[in-house]
Amino acid sequence: MAVVYVKKRDGSLEELGRTEVIMNCLDPTWIEKINVAYQFEIVQQLVFHVYDVDTRYHNLPVKIVTRQSRSLTIKLHNKNGHAGLKNLGTITVHAEETIASRNAVEIKFRCSHLDNKDLFSKSDPFLRISRIVESGGSVPICKTEVVNNNLNPIWKPLTLTMQQFGSKDNPLIIECFDFNSSGNHVLIGKLQKSVEDLEKLHNEKMGANFILPPSRYRAHEKVLKGQLFVDGFYEKKLYRFLDYISSGFELNFMVAVDFTASNGNPRSRDSLHYVDPTGRLNAYQQAIMEVGEVIQFYDSDRRFPAWGFGGRTYDGSVSHCFNLNGSASGFEVEGIEGIMAAYASALHNVVLAGPTLFGQVINTAAEIAGRSLSSNNKKYFVLLIITDGVLTDLQETKDALVRASDLPLSVLIVGVGGADFQQMEILDADNGQRLESSTGKIATRDIVQFVPMREVHGGQISIVQALLEELPGQFVMYMQSRDIKPLAANAAPLAPPGQGHPYPVDKSSEDRISHEVSADIVRFGSN
Amino acid sequence: MATTSRALEVTVISGEGLRLDRRRPVKKNAFAVVRTNSRISRTTKTDIDGGSYPTWNEKIVVDFPSQARFLTVEVHCKTYSGEKIVGTARIPATDFAGGYFPDNYLHFLSYRLREDGKGERNGIINLSVRVKVPENRVSATMCSGGAVPWMGGPLAVEGCSSGVVTGVPVWHRYKY
């Protein structure tokens, strides 16, 4: 029998599932599949224990999903962590994303002859779609926008995922309400249709009449004149982040470190740049390690551009984008350890100065992302900026971000130390305010994610999780807006490009991506 | 053969937050006009009920002369008292041509609309622009080495006879 555990941050193991027991066999192939929820922002270390009656064999942590063949064969160790002289065999794990979640339909609804519920004007109708649950009640799954003052409204297309509606023959309740700003929306009419029924309505170009349910004035339901039409019915596949990754797309990691004087002299213990001889990591090192640790798995060549800004380099002038490795020619380092080494040596060679400006670093990263487009469009770039301070020129940064917003690039900003990072929140446009440059250009998409380090320490969620949560969503939105599909996918097309801006007015997309991945323990070989 | 103009595929996608006379939101009948210079312009269909958030999703192909520095997009609204200009955006050519982007890149762009009179802000226009690269032309390439490519990325070197420069590039590279 095999048991799958996930190794938590404190080292403890939590069981995720177990296979059935196969008796008397040295090469068992188990049938039982184990479902694991995939979370991009954490390195999920899976530990596989294979049990026999007396002895126990287990393996060390492994990351499967980024491998192309989705299958991994690993050697087993005994519980002390090494195989020793005995050949304890291998375990082969095959991981696959469960398919159900990818199908979606895009429906364009229209109504005619709706009843008027407003006194001095016409109704402001919107639709609400709910799914009937086993207990008999209904759970709303989505709603359209409100169309003002219109008894024959046409709404923008609505996307329903299979996860939301279950299956095509599942009955859905569609209610049409008159919007009231008090929140007391008045029901105009309702009807019950499955997704399959809606498809039929579309094909036959017929309308379905709304019904008013029985009330205290009326014992039976009333069929209304108002009708629902399905003007557009479009099946599509919503590709998920993992679809792209497993077909060869990759994330390229880049780092920029703040060398302004506000950090404090690195030799002093209270400096944010203090390198503790006992090995305790400072805030900068921690951020680099934690974020890099996750993203490095998605970067095939592990060569990371690394820069510093705000420091005075060997030639005496202050630079806002100097190579962290001190080299005059190349800005890349090898691996996370390369970044850490370059950072440590830069602390010796660079004098902290100022002011705090991000513009140049962002422009350089943007140029790298832009240039890579000529060779292929399978790379997505992630720039991590670690800073302790308040920006000197917010507009310069906004300008650089707006220019970069149409590129395959996301900017993650970590704020260390105790400064007031309020202006950083402006850059991370989660409140819906799109960034505007000084020339009137507006950001195509929100590519910034900002997290102050002090907010997450002591909390359950790690800094990495907070920063990386939005990343798969930003990645997928970029790809979808350009109709870039995962390779080797012979699938239904995405919605036609140009329909809808990548930065939609109503952000109804899910930011948090979590998938179901089933780990299928295929073979236990004795060699 | 030197190219004197390029075809631009402009998809006018939508508008946001449009107002009339600085106060009232636009209720309906908004449309957009795409201009390359004062003579050439193309118009989208009118969005009858989109209100102050109209959606057009209309693709327009315009000829963009090489000397032109801006693409102008105006949003108009048909009202009872006639047609009014809601706002204008001037898009510098460098935002979609030149620089390190590959040819044929689909640029998604958004701009602040400003009223003509006092230049007050009035909404946002969302669009996409793609420079159409002509397929069967012999590109004006640099056959002698060492020259800097002017559209970023390697140019297609088709039918280039060695040793002779065959064309005169007409786009300047603007560094922003």
C-alpha cells in the first residue's frame, strides 16, 4: 500500500490519501487515485510512503507537475533518509490534472417585453443564474451586469464554467430582477433551463417565457409575456496555468535589490542588509529565497537576471540598475545560490546611496520581456523588487509600469522594514484604479502585486503565498487575451481575440487558481 | 522598394466612463472615429445602448503614413442636439511601432480621453493595434552587416542579394 503525504512548513506530514493494499506482490500497480489540490504559490512537497507488513520504505519530497511527461520514477529510501546498500526499489508516480474543470460556455442573453417594475422609468433588469442543489434549494453561480431603463435588454456575454453548472443537463434557475439601489431587487420573472436547454434555444432561435411563481395573491404561477433569448452560445476551453506549463511554457525569474541608504549600514546589526554570521537570513535574503524557491521550478535554465538600484558602484556614480554580480557585461547569475552570492558580494562593493527609483529596473525587465517575444511567446517574466522605502518618483514608476503592462511580465514588490508603504498600494491596482502614465496612456492590465513583509510574519500565510497568488491569473489572462493556447492542444478555440479587453471593467475572473491534480501511483518496481 | 505607409489593424474595443458636458454620463449612441491625419478617417458603428461604457469590438484597417507621428481616436456621441465629441486620445506611433516588439505583435492599448476644449479628462478608450506586415514584399533589409534593425528582432531576409543595400528604412527609432 502507498500513502501520500504533503510535507508542511514545520516538517510535519499530513496524509492526503492512500491506495488500496495489494497482497503478495513485489511490483504492484495500484488503481486508487489520490486527488491533490494544486497551489501554485507553495512548493508542495509530496512524500510517498510504501508500506509492507513490517518494514516501511519511503521517499523524499518530489515535485511532479512541471515535468513534461507528467510521470516520475524515484528511488525509495528507508526511513532514515538514505538507501544504504540495499536496493529498495523505485516508485513511479503519474500526475494528471482532472479534466472536468476546463470546459466552459459563453452565453449571450437577451430579453423582450419585460414587465415594468419602476414608477417613473423603465425597469433596470439583470439576470441571476443559480444551480439547484441536492437539498432542494438553489445556489447563485453568477449574474449579468445591470442594463438601465430597458425592457428589452441585451447583456454582455456571460461565461459559465463546468465547475459552476455541473453538467449540461443540470437544471439551472434563471431569474430576472429589476435592480434597485436599495438592494431590494424586484423579481420580474424566472424560469428553469439546463445548459443543454439554453443551447437548444440558441439553435432554434426561440424564446422562453418567464414565469411568476405563486404568491399570496395568486394560487398558481403566471406565464408572462416577457421572454428570454439566447443570442450567442459558445463552448470553449478555459486553459489553466498548468496546461501551459506542462506544454513547455516557462516563467523567467528576475530580481532587483534596493541599495538605498535608508536600509542602514550593512555592518550594523539593525541594518536591513545585515548579513548575520550565524546564518540567519535578513529580510532581503528571505524574500529572495522564498520567492525564488517556488519560481525556479518553472524556469528551465535557472539563469536569473539580478540587479541592484540606488547604490554607488565602483565607478563612483549612483546607478538605478546595476548588475548585482558586479560584472560589466552580463546581468545573469546561476540559480538562487547565485543570487545570494552576488548579493553578498555586492554588499561589500557597493555603497548605499539613493534615491529610491524603480523606473530603470522595470524598463530593463520590460525590454528583456519584449525582446523575447521575437523568438517565441512561451516565456513569461516575473520581476521581484525588494525595497525598504518609499518611492521618490511615483510617476516615473507608473510610467514604466504602464509601458510594460502589455508585455508578458508581472512585477512583484516586497516591502521590507517599517516604512509606510501606502503609495505602493496605489501601484498594486487591486482597488480597480488603472495606472495612468504622464502621457495619458493607461495600463492594459494590472501587473503589480505588492506585499509588505511585516504584514505576513507571524501570520499563517507566508509572504510567498501572498505575492504569488495572483501570478497564475495574470499569466493566464495574458495568454487568453492573445489567444495563445498551450501547445499540443487540439482543442476548441478560445473566444475570438479582440472580443473584450484583457483588463475588463468588471473583474469577475477568479484570482486564485487551484486545481485538482490526481496522483496515480502506477508502478512499484523492484529495480 | 521603400515603404511609405503601413496598414494598421485597429480594433476599437470599448470605452469607459464617458460623460457629456462634464456631468451627465453618456446614455447611448456613442461611436469612435480613427484618424491618421486630417483627411483619412474611419468610423465604427454606433453603440445604441452601451451607455457610458460602450462596446464596439470593431476592426478597422487604416493606412498609416510613415511620416505620421500619431494615431488619433475620437469618441463621438449622437444626441438630440446633434453630434458631440466626447473626447480625443492621441496615440504616439512609438506605442505600437518601433522599439523591441516583433512585427505583427498585437498591442492592447488604453488611453485617457480628453475633451478638446479645456483638455479635461473624460473617460478611457480601449483598443488593440497590430501593424500588418506585408507578406510578399522584399523587405527593406540591411544586407551589409552591422546595421541596427529598426523594428526590433531579426527582420525577414528574403530575396536579399548579397552586398547591395536594397532599401531605405523610413521609420525613425524613438527612444522613450
